[in-house]
Amino acid sequence: MQVILEYAITAIVCLITAIVIQRIYKKEKKNDTEAPGVNGIMWFGLAIFVWGIGALLSLIVVSGFGWAPTDKFLIYFGVLISLLNSLFILLSLPSIAYTGRRNIVIRLVERFSEREFISIYLGIMGMLTFVFFTASFTNSAISNSLIWLIDIPISIVVAFALLNALNKAFNNRNMRFMVLPCFALFVLIVIAVTHRIIPEERIPIIISKASWVTLGTVTAISFKFLFILLFSILLYSWKFLSEKEQKQSRLDEVLVENGKLEQENSKLKIANSSHLDTILRLTNDLETLTENTKIELSERQKEVLGNLGALGAEKSYTEIAEAMHISVDGFQTHIHQIKKALHIKGSAGKNQLIQYAIENDMLRYATLTLD
């Protein structure tokens, strides 16, 4: 009964949450198609969706078809769901923005494009699970607890990487009090993993089997709820930062107003020289505004912009990134940051960047030439 309750609660909560997150993703995708954090919303949503669909299918076969929760096929299915969930969480980690050095897991994910990483992960895990499942299917000596061993290492690695990324992200947002919920999530994941691999016959005498089963159910539900809660808080803080960035779009309007004022100044100079003092004051104000809105780019961003200006008309982002020996995601991140600095949005952003690079002598920073 407790297993069915766990499946039902997990299915309902995770599927509803996943639908809400995917709607948020689609909305944010329309607002800014190249924001790095947007893809993270999608992968987090898919990770939660996998939990929900796995629980729903398990609920159907257990309550509807009378399968035992300990059936080997159901255990195999649970392992596959867990591995797929870990994949989506790994893909979402690079989108968690924070300053400072990334942990080794995130750096490893960032070394490949999303498609490459998915192929590598599925290839390695596919081979391991095939061999492990084949060996355990006909071997009665291999218990259900041992079958879960293939999922344990990746789950622990993902849990540690997630804990590290969440702590740093919340610290950067001056939300240091979130360290306790983040650590609690890590502990709950470890307990849930441990619960899977310890056979019931080896449960300590100090706790009954009923209590042991209850602990597993409560832990499995709790860490999913806490994961969803922490992600919701992180998503809210990310949205808050996005709104702050949208306020900076006011600079575009200021630049347009500056242009209009310059035109008016020219007309006033010609029409009425008596207004010279007023015009000079306005000109000084305009210079001050222009000085305050100067664009500052890092050396790496200048190099990316220079190479885009030199090769962008002939080559794609992917080709330029490969020529610079950086990942496509890394290149896209630089492009996104440059666009934010230049206040460029929309599908024509590439052409605007190329034009800006040419007009502002950014080609001198280019390190690539067109063959």
C-alpha cells in the first residue's frame, strides 16, 4: 500500500510540476531565444517529468495488472528511469549561473555540446545496463538490491554536483540560508540510494521492516518534493534577475532619445543662435549619457566578436566555435553576453553583431581568417 501511495503522489506532483515548468520554458523561449538559462528550465522540467511518468507507469502495472513492486522488470524500469533523470539533471547544471570556478562535473558537461553529451552518456550507460541486466536476469543470486548498484555511482555524483551548484548559486544571490535545504536534499538522496541497495534481511535489528519500508517511502517522496521546491526558488530568483536585465533595455530607448535630441540640437543651432547656451548644455548632457552607456567587453568577448565579424557572413556559430577550439555552448554563451551588452535581441542578432564589429573596428581582435 505504501508503495502505491508513493507512486501516486510522485506521479501527480511531478507531472503537474513538469507541465507548469514546460509552459514557463515556452514563455521564456519566446522572450529570449538564446538565453542560456532557458535550456536549463527545459532540462529541469524533463527531469521532473521522467520521475512523474516513471511513477505513473509503475502505478499502472502494480495496481492495475497486479505486478509485485519487487518484480525484476519493474526494478529494471526503475533503474532506467533513474539514469534518464540523472542525464537531464546533468544537462541542466551548466545553466545554474554563479560566479567562481565550476565543479568538475559541470566542466565535463560543458566540454561537449548537448547532443554530444547525450550520445556519450547513453552509449556508456546503455552498454553497462545491457551487460548488467543480461547477467542478472537469469541469475537468481543477484537480488533486486544489487541491480540498483549500476545506478548508485551516477546518482551520488549527480547529487554532489547539484549540491555544489545550488549552494554557489544561492550564495551569489545572497540566499546563504538555503545551504541547509540544499544539504538536506543531498542527505535525502543518499538515504534513498542507500535504502535501495540494503536488502531487507540485513536491516538492523533496531528498526522493524515496516519502519524501514516507511523510511524508504518518506525519503523517496521527500527528496523529490525538496528538489522541486529548491528548483522553484532558483527559477524565481533567475526570473527576478531576468527582469532586472529587462530594465536595462531602457538604455535602448535612451539612445534613441539621444539621437532625436542631437537632431533637434542641429536644427536649433541653425535656426536660433541665441539658444546656444541651452544647446551646449544639452550636448554636455548627451555626452554624459553616452559616456554612461559605453559598452565594455572582455578580451575573450572582443575576440569572439572580432572572429564573428570576420567569418560570420560565411560560417555558422558552430564552425567558428570549432575553429576557436571552444565548445558551441561556450561560444553561444559569449554571444549571449555580448548581445546583452549591446542590447541586441531577435533572430537578426547575428547580422547586427557582424555590422557592429565592422563599424566599431572590432575586426582587429579577430584571431581567425577566412580561408
